[in-house]
Amino acid sequence: MQIFKYERGKEDTVLNKAWWKEAVVYQIYPRSFMDSNGDGIGDLNGITEKLEYLKELGIDVIWLSPVYQSPNDDNGYDISDYQAIMEEFGTMEDYDRMLARAHELGIKIMMDLVVNHTSDEHAWFVESRKSVDNPYRDFYIWRKGKDGKEPNNWGSCFSGSAWKYDPQTDMYFLHLFSKKQPDLNWDNPKVRDRVFEMMNWWCEKGIDGFRMDVISLISKPEGLPDGIPGETGYADSGCANGPHVHEYLKEMNRKVLSHYDLITVGEASGVTLEEAKKYANADGSELNMVFQFEHTGGGPEADNHYGKWDSHKMPLPVWKKILSRWQTGLEGKAWNSLFLSNHDQPRSVAWFGNDSEQYREISAKMLGTCLHMMQGTPYVYQGEELGMTNIYFDKLEDYRDIESINYFKEFTESGLMTPEHMMKCLMLRSRDNARTPMQWDDTASAGFTTGTPWIKVGPDYETVNAKNEMADPDSVYNYYKKLIHLRKEKDIMVYGTYELLDPEDEALYVYTRTLGDQKLLVMCNFTKEEQEYTVPETFAGADVLISNYPQSGAAAGARKLRAYEAVVLETK
Ligand code: GLC
Ligand code: CA
């Protein structure tokens, strides 16, 4: 890592420059990206075909959602062999070809590391369930029942109990996710060694990093105590940021990560600012950064009893406060990841912007501006660069996602919600909103497949598609391309310090970035109404760095921001 000295504002701080801070990451959900053989399922050869598209967009790193062998209970997040490729996605040779081609193009590949749990079809679990004295028994978390019931009251993230009874040995195993995703026992040093061995194997192959699935959950609280039950009768496991998580990640760092030049990001639901400073410490002892999720949740009036299944949105001042706390809280101490969407979230333009025909493009560009101008490493989820929207399926049969289907059943069968209400919740929140096929062109199935896609294609693909947008200089695609390229040229976008202005403004998100005597002013209108704003004097005579509307006239003083307008001013 190179160390550069920077004069920043009043203080004289040393910035640790690193390539992964300057990179833009693009997430691929392989099942929905590109199908090369007409079976309706995206695959590795499909990705290889589209690498040039990504090169053109300008991204540096691909985060590849799981491509390992898996029975697909949770679309690949249930892995039965970490060193084999899912048959539907191709072969290890296809993988090697994809990796080599990506590297030729200067694109790095970050693998999804799913090691909180395996599939119940993984050889370790197949052994483990055989008998209490099997050498693999302690690879997983087995407990006796309590009074004929589950060992504790923890709920699974995918509804129901987090325990499954196994008659073979008359015991229960823990699964924080689906019944087919038993949790690994990280307290067992043999488990850690096998995981590290596998990670080294991938690193030796030449991969460039890991996105670590629910890594904040790997260390379970001592004694697995009951939690406080919610509306459904089940409790949160309290596994987030467990007692040994930092110890295990430091060990992983010593035994694997520190031997290679990698980009690492931990998915850390339930992470606090204080915890993030440990996970993503600038001393490099654990990971580069974490994904925190505070800004993706519902508002303060959100009905927490139903978890994410709530339609309340966060008022802008609350949202700004959260993001700003992360911006300033990690400054100089750790590093932020920046994201608005991924394969578990609804489409960002639908949730944070406005996906009506009139405002879809302008608000997608505004959201891109707001995020990419912050300090941290930005992540673009496939299709976000096109402004792809939610799918709004109105029939349960159209959904494929285990989480959506399970919760629909649990909530409607128990009478907690009416089917009509739950369908609305799914339209807003279901993970399938982000999992519909990537829209490449206006031919059948959006050019994703020549066969029948595994999940329906968005109805707007004839207009919202890569081919159209690449040809249109005013498209969301070309705007994202510009944002991504700007980051390459502007150190201030990467390293500048962040300051929120007008925190209580309910319509505008305005902040500055500062590096030495250089400053950026980022102004974003989050509403469809025109808003007045007085640009601070510091920006008199400043240039427009980027905007989603044509700009003219003087920069400083009173100005009006149009519907979803975003303007970035740069001092000379
Ligand atoms: C993470 C993944 C999600 C998956 C879950 C269980 O949250 O992003 O897609 O279902 O972990 O592996
Ligand atoms: Ca295929």
C-alpha cells in the first residue's frame, strides 16, 4: 500500500491511499445476468460475453454472487461444494476463462464467501448428521430439544424457528437462514482451518477479493440464550457481532487475507459504528470495509414487528443523519462501502427515488450522484446503471425467492396480514424485485435468454435496456459512466472529507467534500417539487462538475432545484 501525504483543510492528516478505495465495484447476480445456452438461467459464459460491456462502463471490480455448487434452495447462498461450480452456471474451465478474460480487461473478481452456513447437502453436513461421534459432528451446531421443543426461541431470517429436528440422532441443528442452510460452528478450530484452506485455494487461483456473506453472524453468543420474542413468537438470535467475531476475522486475516492484495467487504447486518471501526479498521487487521444496512430500513414509524415487511419510508432528515454518521464516524479510522441496492433489496430507484415514467431517469441519476459523491467505495448492482425498476408481481406464483414465499405463507396463514396487504409488501420489498433478468436489448426476454427465463422479465424492457441506453447520451447508463469516470480523475471524490449542510431540510440533501483547498458542493433534490436553495459564497464562480439537468448561469446565490435535480459544484 502506498502512503501519500495530504494537506487537508486545517488539519494535516495522512491518508492511506489504496486501490480498493478508488475502485468502483459492480455486483453480478449470475442467475439473472446473461444466459449463453438458452436454458433460461444466467451462466459464466454469459458473464464472459458481457465483460466488455462492464469495461466500457468503467467499473474496476466485479462482486460475483455465488457460483459454487449448490442445490439452490437460496439461489446459491446454500453451498454444497466450495471448490466446484454450479452445474447450471457452467464448469471450472468456464470460470477460469472468465477470470482470465476479466484480468485481461483489467477487471478484478471478488468472490462471494458464504461461510456462516453451508448447504445441508455439503459433505461436511452429510457426515455431521450421521451420528453424535462422527468426526464432523462439531462442524455444525447441534443441541438437544428443551421440553420437547426447539432448544431456544430464535427465529430464522427466512421465517419460522431457527432449529430443525433431525430424527437420526434425536437432536436439532441451528439454521439462521433456511432449513437447508445449517450454520457452521466457528468455535471449532477445524472449521476455521477448512474455511481458510478453501479461501487460500481460491486466492492461489488468482481471485482478487471476497464479499463475506453475513459475516457478522459467525460467532454465536455463549450458551445460545433465548431472546425477546416478537409478534411471530420468535426472537432475534442476537448473533450479530458475537463474542469472538473479531478474533476469528483477525485469524482469517493472518492466515489468508494478509498474504494477498485483496478487496474485502463484510456483509454486516446489525453492525454499529463502533463495531464497524473494528471490522474495517484502517490498521488492516480484519477487512477493508463492511456493508451496513441502517439506511435501507423503514422509517422511525416502521412497524418493527414485521421486520422489513413494512411500507413506511424514512423521512429524508433521518436518512441523511444515518449516512452522515457513517461518513464522519469512519473518517480516517475505517472505510465505508456505498450502496443503495443489491440482490436482497428492492430496486433503488423504486425505494429511494421515483420509478414513474416521468421521473425514473432523472431520479435514478440523482441517486447515483448522491451516492457516488460520498466517501467510500461505491457498489453498482446490475441494472442499477440502467435505472431498472421493481417488478411489481401481483401473483405469488411469479415469485421465486424463498424469503418472500416463506413470509407470505407465515404471515397470511397466521392471520398477521391479509394476502392483499402482504402482496403489496412484496411489491415494495421482495428480493425478487432486483433479481429479474438484466435488460440487454428490446428483443424477446430482453436479450437475456433465447429460452424461457427462470423468472419473468420486467415489462419495460423495450425501453429500459442497455442497448438503447448506450446509444442515448442522456441515459442513466451514460450518466453512471460519467460518475464512474469522474472518480478516476478526482481524488477529492475518493478522499475528500464530508460535511452535511442543512441537516433538517426535508427535501434537499446537500453536502460538501473537502480536500486541501479544493471543495465540492453536492446538491440533490429528493422530491418532485421545485426547491429553493442558497448556494454558499465559497462556491461563487465554481464550475459544474456534473448534473442531471442542463445548467447555466452563476453558481452562487439563490437558485431553484428542479424535480430530482442533482448538481455538483467544484471550486476552481
Ligand atoms: C445474505 C445474502 C442473502 C442470503 C443470506 C443467506 O444476506 O445476501 O442473499 O439469502 O445471506 O446466505
Ligand atoms: Ca444458461
